[in-house]
Amino acid sequence: MSGSGAAPKLASHAVRTRRLGDSGIEVSVVGLGCNNFGRRVDLEGTRAVVDAALDAGITFLDTAAVYGDGDSERFLGEALRGRRERLVLATKWGWEPDGAPGSRAAVRSAVEDSLRRLRTDVIDLFQYHRPDGVTPFEETLGGLDELVGEGKVRAVGCSNFDAGQLEVAEGTAKEHGTVRFETVQNEYNLLERRLEADVGPLAERLGVSVIPYFPLASGLLTGKYRRGEPPPEGTRLSGARTVAPDHVFDALEALEEYARERGLAMVEVAIGALAAQPAVASVIAGATKPEQARANAAAAAWEPSAEDLRALDRIVPSQAAAR
């Protein structure tokens, strides 16, 4: 038992949707992060999780070329046969530590590889996984612009960009008349709120949608880890010598009390709080089991009030106030 005092309510088949930037693409406010596929989850497990997610109303699936050394994309390509049109499919390229994955040639090679593995003709959102620090944004965006023009990609986004990089990329797109990054996908959860101090406000001003990853802080915000106890077998942190320092467990225990007072599960608080932020389009949470995908989708039902958010700020202060 999580200690939160409640279980997530069953999701309807009409999870709220929001638009990705100015792209016109609508996605469910909770998405399915596919980083476990090909690593912790095999092909049959992937099918089961995807089935549960789609049945629960999730329409946005996010993967990357690097996940499972390409197996996440391959497994999704198999699992989505015959129902590709039901969802918005996002992937990422450019995690390579060396070279210039942002170059025009690398961008084209990457999209062709992902299209093949995903068994699709178009990628709805193609994201630059992290800037390579070598290739000018003019070249990367130029290459992406060609892919959009050819119909291989519908919209483009970035990931792990800081505020300065996002602003330069936006200015570059305007100067050269290319496609812009419609989304930014960065780490963001109630235990890691640095995004609220810089990238978040900038994204809101530019009309760029935020897609938080690790919204459950590797499971810490589900209530499955307890102070002084080893991580449960099969969890992401299983085998770790230390789960979290005392000050993190102080915050987690306070969040559990917060959830109990409102009749919520921890996952509802974790996902609902992020979804309440104006720049956030979709909160992508990973799942290794069908019931996790269903619980994540159900969490979208909770919409915190202004007082709920102020109470959360007292437990885990937002860093936006320090600006």
C-alpha cells in the first residue's frame, strides 16, 4: 500500500487534450513514456501496456531512438500495427555523446531509421534529444524544415535545452524562416522544479509547450519507497544502496499527508500538479505494467485549485520565486 490513503480513480476514455505549441496537434494531458520498452519490458509486455494506455484514453506516446538501443521503437512499431491513426507518436534523436547528431545529414539519417523501426510513414513530433554543442541551430532547424516539407515529420521539438538554448533556437527559426521547436521536453516533477525558474516561463512566453519527463521522480512520487526500507523488487531503484536522503523523505511524507487529506493517490498529486501549469501540454509517465498506465491516465482527472497549489508550494517550494 502506498500510504496515500486512496487509489486513482478509473480513467474515462476522454482524457483532456491540449495542443502542442502552434502545431495544431492535440495530445492527451497524460502521455505514455516508452523508455522502459526494450529494456525492462519485452515485446508482449509492450503490447499489454500500450493496449491499456489506449483503452484508458491516452493518445500520446513518446519514445526515442536510444531507448533499448532502438528496441523501444521496434516494439512500438509492432504493437501499433493497424491502429497508428489512433494516436500521436513522438520520438527523439541525437543522444550520441560524440559527433554531430544535429547536422543536416545526421537528422535525415535519424528520421529514416526511426520511420523504419516504428513502421510508419510520418512521425508526429520529432525531437532533438539534446543539443550536440557543435552544430549551429540554423543547420539543425534547416534539416528539420526539409523533413516537415516532405511530410516525414509533422512538428519538431527539443529536449534537455536550457533557457538560453531555447531562446537562441527560437530566434534562429524566425531569422531563417524555418520550422520552430514547438515543444521542450525536460525533467520536471515536484521534487525537481528548476524548470519553473527559467525554461517554463520562457516556454510560456514563446508559446512552446512543455512536456515533463520523470514526472514521478523514478517512482519516488508513487509512494512505493519507504524511509529506512530497501527498494521493492522489480522497481526502478531496486538494488540501489540509497533511495533518497532524509530531506527528500521528509517531503515525500508531507506529500502523502497532503494526498490523504484530499482523498487522492500520490500519483494523482504528482501528475495533476504538473498538468496544472499553464505551459504544460502533456505529462509523460513511463509504465512497465498495464495497471500503471491506467493509473497514470486516471491521475489526469484531478485539477488542483489555487489553494491546492499554494499548499504544495509550502511542502516543496517552487524555485520560480527565487527569480
